[in-house]
Amino acid sequence: MITKDTTLAEIVKDPQKTEILSKHNLPCLSCPFAKMEMEELKLGAVCQTYGIDIDKLLEDLNK
């Protein structure tokens, strides 16, 4: 189960989940700096920073 405390590194291991992140316009997927920090970047913090609806994203990721 993916939560707001799940790191991006854990999520992007699954190509289907990466596609969902992309559909929600998560900018970290194309950011070279984020790629170096994915082990520390938590989904909730990224969503808060970029104004992404965490509840809708979590719903889609956990289907």
C-alpha cells in the first residue's frame, strides 16, 4: 500500500505506477535533481510542494 510517506524510489519501480504519477503531472519524474534524491523524496511532501491532490493520487496508485 502506497502512503504519503512512501518514497518516489519505491513507487517508480513499477512502470504502471510511474505512469500514474505522470498523469498527475508529478514534475519529479523528469527532474535530474529529483532522480538523485528519489530515495529521500516522500510522495506527500512532493504533492504538497507542487499542489497535487494527494488523496486522488493515492486512490489511483492503490487501485
